[in-house]
Amino acid sequence: MEIAPYITINPDIHHGAVVIMGTRVPVSIVIGSLAGGMNFEEVMQEYELTKEQVEAALAYAAELVAKINF
């Protein structure tokens, strides 16, 4: 099920983790890799993703953070 552009959840892929559509790459791995110091190009190469897919992972993460109420 597509939950955002390029982002999907499928119970048969990574136990229902949020992944980049058409891949088995979890959004959390993309965000974690960027946070760990990898740049866009390194993430794209390492996980065989497009720039649009990496940007979609960031946008999805930003959307989730924006919804957090303290």
C-alpha cells in the first residue's frame, strides 16, 4: 500500500516496514545512512536508489516528525 510518493508498506516485505516503493530498502535505513554521514550519492549507489527516492524518504520522515505532539 502506497502511503506517500515512492513510499510503501507491504506485510510481506521486511515484516511490514516502511520501504522505498519497488525495493526492499527501509526508509529508516536511508535516513540513518544520511544521518550517519553518507551523502546523497553514496546512499543512491549503496542501495541502488534514485535521487527522487532518497528525497521521498526524507520528505516522509519530515512529515512524521511534524506530526509529533509534545
